[in-house]
Amino acid sequence: MLYDVIIVGAGSMGMAAGYYLTESGQTVALVDAFDPPHEAGSHHGKTRLIRHAYGEGSSYVPLVLHAQNLWEELDKKTEERIFAKTGVLNFGLKGSTFLNTVEQSAKKHQLPLQIMSAEEINQYWSGFQLNKGLIGYFESNSGVLFSENAIRTYRILAEKNGADVYTNSHIQSIDTQTDQVTVQLEGEKLTGKKLLITAGKGTNQVTSLLNIKLPLTPLRKTFSWLNAAQNSHYKEGVFPGWSYADENSTYYGFPNMDGTGLKIGRHDGGRPLDDPQELEPFDSYPEDEHEVVDFVRKHFSKNIELSEGKVCTYTSTPDEDFIIDYLPGYENILVACGFSGHGFKFASGIGDSLAKMLMYKEPAVSLENFRLNRFSDSFSFFSK
């Protein structure tokens, strides 16, 4: 069979793209080294925040609003929870770069944003105990995405539309011609008109088969759950999602969703990985536990203790923006990567955009800022 598109990496972006392609009648093969949803990619851990007044840059706002609309559409197509409008509180030191950009994003795109003092935050959400000098920007329309539910739903819908999903499959080689691409798996060969690579931390492992190395750095990261099951101050509907930033650190967290406890992680920092496939377990380093517990004791009002920790991998570009572009020298091989840390919220919108690009249609939101040529003066894409 000659597929319209072969997708290597059926995680957040790949599975979403597969669904939107099949919705348009395209024939699709989705290939993954595991069985999505799973814990070896960037979508595990049950939940992700979706923020609209974007502190990473106002240019992201149109994309996140497009993604929000698509998440809400997906929510209506399944009995699984996809989105919960918990609201998101962005807080930190007044004048920090992150909070200034949150405010600028809201003003530029006319987004609702409530400015709150530390005292007002402590009174409104009794779970906080913020010190004077901190300030908050509350986004009432933002909230929490259920990442594994979303991947599972996209997969079910894509398969109903006729997509073939090849799980626990490892790529041996990629053969390219002008009008088609052949992907050799262990014992099976797939042929398609186009190839989409959305392989997360395994991206350079795939592109190396084409003698291409992209500017991606893998980092070992952790996230934690804290025991708050009996504490009504932190339950969903009472406590918001939140993010914190100053000039030295960035944290994020979630209310107690479905009795799982408070989930908290640190966005910055992390330990470089020589091999992104090898992750040392949680508690291998002192900071795994202490940096989150110390943060909670400083900013939260109730005595809550660490109950579980997990590890994951961030795979980021030098400027921490995404890569969405055709590979150098290939007109039928599209790559999308570098999403780690803040990418999942965009997965619906990016999946839709990738599908349109592969069908030679204009995406709903411009992706020009994510082109590879922004690195061309400082990075060689070809392996030696």
C-alpha cells in the first residue's frame, strides 16, 4: 500500500496530525517505538496546563487560541476528560520578564486577565501563602488538559478513520525518492508519498538515518505529586492551575485532579543527557525531591508532603522555540520537534497545521517563526 503520509512518532503531535489527516481522507501509517499513550514520551503524567496570555512570547497566542478551540471540539467527541477550565494563576516578582510578557500578551490579544496582589491571592485561594512583593495575573479561561486521554482519543478516532498504527516498531532505514519515501521496520516495509517525523527525544535518532542532526538538547527532568487528598484547599474547583517565574527559576502546578494529589514540576534546570533513552530514576539526585518541597513550603499554606515523583525528558532547541519545517534537501519530509516543556498545549493546533502543510494547504496560524533557517548561521544540520 502506498500511504499518503507515514508518521514516525505517534505521540502528542504525531497522533494529532494523524487524526486530522484522516479526517480529510488521507491514508496514514503511524509508527511508534512504544504503544501510545505510554510513559516513554512527552505526554505522560496525566495533565498539562494550557495558558493563553503566554509568558513565553505573545507570538504564541494565536496558536494557543486555535489549539484551545480544537481541544474543546475534541472534548465533545469522547467521554474522556480532555479539558478542565480551572483557571491559571501566573505569579512571581513584579517586573519579571515572564510576567511582563503575560501582561503584554493579554493586552495585545485582548484576553481577560485579573491582576492580583499577594494578599488578594492568599485571601481568594487559602492554599497559598505568598509573601508581599509577589504579584499574580489570573487567566480565568485557561486550565488543565488531560494529555494521555487526548492521545488515546486521537488514536481511537484516527483508527476509526482508517489509520494503521504500528506499535513497538523500530525504524531500520529510510529510503527517499522524489515522489515517495520508504521506511523499513523490523520485518515490514512502509511506503508513502510523504514522511512526517514527530519523534520527540528520538528525533535525531530518526534523522540520523538521513545523515541529518538537528539542534536539539535532551535534558533529564522530574515532576512530583504531593499528598493533598484530604485537603480541600487544593481540590479541583477550589484551587487553580498555576505557574511561577522569577529571574532564577520557573515552576508550574495543578490542583488535586481526581484525587491524585498536587502535581508540581520545575520547568527550568535539569540535567543534560548523553543518551535520551537512559533516564536515572527519581531521587537519583538531591534536587529531585528538595527543590519542589522547598518551593511548596515557601509558597503554600498547608503542610503537604511528597508522595510520588517521576522522570521525563525535555528535548529543546537553543532558543526553546519549536522546529516545524521540511528537512534540508527534502521536499516531502516534514519534521516537528523541540516541543518539550511547553509544547503539549499546542498539540491539537500543531497537529491540524501539520496536516494542512502535508496536504499543501495554508495552516490556520502562521508557523513561520519555527523554520529551521533561523539556525542556519550557527548550526550545520548535516551529520559528518
